[in-house]
Amino acid sequence: MPQPSDTPTPQRIALLAFPGIRAFDVSVITEVWGTDRTDRGVPPFDLRRVGADPAPVPMRGALTLTPDRTLTWLTRLNGTDLIVVPGLDDHVTPAPAPLLEALRQAHTRGITIAALCGGAFTLAQAGLLDGRRAITHWNLVDLLRTHHPLVTVEPDALFIEDDNIWTAAGTAAGIDLCLHLVRTAHGSETAATIARSMVTAPFRTGTQAQFIEHPTPRADRDADALASVREYALRHLHEPLTVTDLATRAGMSARSFARRFTAATGTTPLRWLLDQRLAAAQKLLERTDLPMPEVARRAGFGSEVTMRQHFASRLTTSPRAYRASFTGGSRPIAR
């Protein structure tokens, strides 16, 4: 009798291929999940290009994408774990009916679905966004509201989730969402390794604004001060930092600091600080066997109770459950 293998089954990702999808989004999905980085500790992925039939799918710029799976792969037992829908060149032309039905069936089976940029229109056509929150590129918000009035369109975010359905804003936000999905499934270290190889930011929270004010000479000077403050904060996360403390280091009043920080980063100082502390705690939980109070202290939460509350509100899990999902029962090495 064959012995069970210790090698985990690779996560299975389906890239939906149909006429009109954007080549940039296809490239992002392929770069994140279709590149072998196992030599750098990244787990293997099984990325499949899924179409209504095996015929090459045309894209803008005389490009084509040839599917290697058909839609039945999306809904069969032991099929895909994650479906990613690229953005579109044309946001109002109906998507193929079999594809929309396959998306509905996949959601019913509990498969995670993510759409980049205008891919939200495809999910809306399938009825999957009715009564749910969604985001798209800021320039397409009104169009999505007009054509799909049952969707609660959020005007200002990078990516959001509702009922296991993810949507993202334009271009770079699609990279952010893909890395976030990797982080959710495989941990911050894996996401950071992929981000480094792509030379992109490893962690941008989905609640950031889609765009920020254009720099001016004064804003450039402020940006230098703010960058120095952020670097300082990252080195001192374990300390009880406040906005007033950071503003003082930047040589600004707390009010001016908060306003300029938000204009420069797209998020508030408090939210940014919380995001960094969550990221630090996640890394400690993934890589060490430190007791929970020590993880909370090093990440700057002050107490395990406070850390647990933030994990519940922002990550919908507990620190202990998060650690268990990444240790697989093995005991990591404390550092």
C-alpha cells in the first residue's frame, strides 16, 4: 500500500480567460502564482488558465492566452481553491453565460473568488455582488453603480472582501490584492519574498486610499520627514508610540502631521501604526514559538487581550488560530 506523501498539495489557482481581459492583469496573476520560487522557500502553486473551451483567447495588443482547463474544472471536486478574474477592456459587454454560471456555482461551493480592477463588472454580471460591498478603479465607480445598482460600491479603498468575494481597485491595487491573498494563505514571509522578487511593496493595507495628492516642493520636504518617522516607528514598534510622539519627531503639530501623513500615504497614522503592528505580530506568530504575551509586547500591543481584539476585528481570527494555521502542528524556532 502506498504511503501518504508529506508534500502538501499545491494551492490551485484558476485564472479566468475570456475575450476582453486585460493583459496586464494576466501578467500580474501569472507573476504572483505562476513563477517557481520554491528555491526561496515559497510553496509551489498550481496556476491554471481556465476558459470556456481550449481556443486561444484574444487580448488587446494582438496577444492571446491559451486555456489549459475548461470551466468544468472550477466546480468539480478537488478542482480549484481560488478563482482570479482579470480586469476588462470593455466593462459593459456581457461576459459569456457559461462563465457567469460557473462563477455562481463556484461561490456556492465556497471557493474564494477575486476580481482585479474592472473584473468586478464580471462578478456583478453574475449577480455575485448584489447586496455586497465591492470596489473597482476610481474612474469606474459611477459606471459600476449605474449598471449594477444592487452593488454597494465603495468609493475609496484598494481592495475589500465580502462573503469570500474579493474586489480590487486599478492596476497596482491588483498586485496588492494578489499579495494579500498569498499572505492570507501562506503567511507574510511568503508574500514578502514574492514582493521582493517583483520589486514591489510587500504590504499595503486594503483600506488605503486609491490615490494620494501629487507631490509639491513643500510636500517633498514633508515626505522626507514622514519617511524618517515611519522608519523610526518600525524600529520602535514595541514602544507605546502615539501620533503626538511621531508628530514631534517630524517637527509638526499633531494635527498637521496627521493631515500630511494621510495625504502622503493614503491612510491615517493610527491605522498605519496598527497595520504595522499586526504585520509584526503575524511574522512572530509564523516564525517563533514565543508566548502570546511576548508576541503582543514585541509588536507593541501592550497586552495579549489588545492583540487578540485587533486580530478579531481586522483579520477575523485569533492569534492562536493564526499561529496554528501556519505551523501545521510543528514547533517553530524561537528567535
